[in-house]
Amino acid sequence: MASSSLRERPHLRLWIVFGVSWLSATACARTQAHRATSQPLAGVNTAARNAAAATPRFRIDLSVALAAPAPLVFRHLHAPEALRWLGRFELVRRSGDPLMPSGLGSTRRVTMVVPLVEETITAFVPPHTLEYSVTYSRAYARHHATMRLAPLEGETTCLRWIVTFDSLRRRPESHARFTEWYLRRALRRLQRVLRREASRKTSRKTSGGPANGRARVNRPTHGGRCASVW
């Protein structure tokens, strides 16, 4: 019935064809306009996402004053046998320098309360700068750390420790807080280790016995006595 009525009314068929063509052209124009306006915004959003992705999510910045000269402190930052204040370290790949096997390019395996971690030394300038990146971990991603030393007064050295990373845990914020707590605790242990070594050296010079009691330590902070140095 519909086809016969269209044959009887050719002008109606022309109007239908014209209407369909007009609707198609309008839809095409709207699609092109939407693409033209959305492409720059999409480019900006993509650039912002890429910039955000290039920066690790978490950053820890700690500074602490240590009662020891810079060369002694630096040794406790790279020598596996002197790193027990931070965890159990094992040198799995030596550097190219036979006199400094734990120097630039070396890889050390760390056993802490977190799962196994391997770190590679990426910058080594004794006794001032040491940098390392985590090359294997199931808990961290894009983990990089910078340790810088600067003299304060006498035989006191300031250590600044900056750590950036992403967390692979289900609760990354809690994992980041735990990491900062662990690093602060480790720095307090380092303070005690260095104070004991200084006490033993002093006792040998004065021919007396080792100092009794627990060495007093300061809480690692973001500044404190080292604020003027950095």
C-alpha cells in the first residue's frame, strides 16, 4: 500500500529523499565539528597525563645530622658490611673498579621487612653523593633515591635522603607511610651506630672503657640543623 501511494505521489517521494539527505548532511557536519573541538582538548589531557605519569606518585625527603665525618658516613651508605642499619645487604654484581666493588654500576640485594629488593648504584661521588634505583621489586616501581652529604660543624655531617617511588601494593598510601616510617627508623639506627663508633674511638684515645648507656639520637626531620646546608 505504501509503495503504491508513493508511485501515485511522486512529489512525496522527492520530499522524503530530500529529508533523508538533509538529516545525513547535518549529522556529518556535527560529527566533524565535535572532532575539531575535541582534538585539542584531548591533546592537552594526554600531555597532562603523560607529565603526571613521568613523575612518581610518592616522595620522601629526610634530613638528619650525624656525629661522624663525611667519609665514614659515606661508607655506611654503600658498603654492604656497613649497611646493617638499613637491612641485610648482599653484593650481587660488582662495579668496574676493583678498589671500590660497591661503587658505580654495582647491584646489591636487600632483605628487609619488605620482599626482596635489588638496587643498582647510578651515581657515586665519594664522599658527597650516592644515587641508586631499584631494578627488581614486587613492592615498588620507578623507585629512585638520592643521598647527599654536607659538613655541618666539627665532625658532624648532614645527610639528605630523597626517595621517589610508585607503590605496587593494594593500598599505596599505607605502603608509602610505612616506607617513610621504616626509613626514619633506619636513620635513627644509623645515628646510634655512628655514635657508638665515635665513643669507641674516644675511649681508645683516652684509654678508658666504652661509654655506657644508649646513645641519644635525634629524630630525622625535613630540616632541623641541616636546613641551612640545603
